Amino acid sequence: MQVNPEDRITPQEETSQRSNRLSALLILALIAIAAGLWMYFTRAPEPAPVVDVPTEAPQPTPLPESAVTAIEPEPEPEPEAQFEPEQVTNTPEEVIPEVTVDPIPELAESDTFATQKAIALAGSLPVEPIIAQQDLVRHFVVFMDNLAEGQLARKQSPLKGPETKFTVSEITAKTYLNPDSYKRYDLYANYIANLNEEKLLETYAQMTPMLEQAFDELGYGNVSFKERSLKAIDQLLAAPIIESPIELVTFSVNYKFADPELEALPPAQKLMIRMGPTNSRKVKAALKKLRPLLQ
């Protein structure tokens, strides 16, 4: 069979084709190599394994002996003082006794109550025989009301008069008040002088309602019993104290003071003179203490 000259490959063409194939293979190889290098260098490196390596602690540099100073140990702190807790002892509470208050009776039935109070105020003094035990509250109020005016309501006196009689002394044709007569009033003066202020005020407070009731029966209306009592005290405090012998003169069957000034005094103050200077001082001292307590 005869080959068509157009289909025949010339050596030059064959060489050219072979050269083109080699070039293509070379280019592909370079591309493959480049791709491999790119993948190699762009891949993240695997972390290297961490190995624990023991490290030696740095040794301190020794100081020279000259630089080393002996360090004294700090003194131990003193132990704090131990305080024992205060022991609390439970003491029983003081029991205050109940104060029993005596019931206040009606005025018409007050004799026993008033007498017991008057005797209690006297303490150990034997005053029961001289206390008027009948209608005592009313008599006391009337007596104090008269005493405020300097008068002596003898029939309404809360105390009975002395049993011993009044005596005189005759000296050089003159009559004098016998000093022994002063002793008749010792018990009365001692009774007033020994009154306990606290007990007296307590008794006065208890008996004030019946005292005021008895005083209202006198019909004053605008005056209180306390006011009359203060005025009665002032009357007795105004009485003079006579130290010298007191001359008397007879008048009918009685005696009166020879000194006109003494005779002109109210009966209540003349009674203080007849008690004698010692008893008069006792009574006045007691009244001076009692008066401020009644105000």
C-alpha cells in the first residue's frame, strides 16, 4: 500500500512533537513538585512534646563572716493576765413586808382608835391615865380651836389635869409660886417633848378625815383645822420663860400674878409659865420641830 505523502510524518515534525510532550511532562512535574512544597510548608507544625526538666533552686550566695551578725531571738510575749469571771451569787430578793393600815372608824366610834394612837405616840411614858378617853377627837379639836385664841377649854381638854394640887410659898409676907408645883407638869411636858415626828405625822395623816369632820361641826367653813393648829402652836411659842421667882397675889379664892404684864397674858401662855422654865423649854423645842411639818 502506498502511503499518502500528506500522511507521512517528517523527522522534524516527529522531533517537534516529542519535544512538546517532554515539555508538557516537565511542566506537570514542576507543578506537582510546587504543590507538594506548598502543602509541606503551609502545614502547621506539630507541637513538640514537653519534657519536665527538674530545675535546681538557686543557692543563696553565702555572706562573708564579717557581714553576719548574731540575731538575738525575740523575747517571748508575756502571757496575758487571766481574769476569772466574776461569780454572781443569786441572792434572794428582799421580801418587803406588807404594811397593814388600820381601818379608819367613823367619828362617833373613834374613841378606842384615837386612844390607842395617843398611847402609841407616848412610847414608854405612862400617859394612859391622863388621856380623856371619851369623845377624844371632838374634845381635841375644840381644845385646839380655843388654844389658837389663847384660851383654855378645860372641860374639853383631851388630857386630864394634874392630880396634885397647886402650892405656894410664903416668904417675908409675900406669896410666891412654889417651884415644886412645876413637877406637876413633868409628864405632860415629857409627853410632848418625846413625840416622834414621823409617827406623829403618820397618825395625823390617818386621823385628818375625822379631825376635819369634827372641826366642820364648829361651823367655820372658811378655815381649816390645820390653820387653827398652827395658830395654837404660835400662841404657846409666844409665852415668856420666867427664871426668877414669880410673885402671886390672892384674888378671891384663887391666885393671880402680881406682875400686871404677866397677868395680862392669855390663859394658854400663863399655863406655860406655871409649868416652870424647864418644862416650858421642852414644850417649845418640840413645837418648833413640829410646826414646819404641819405647814
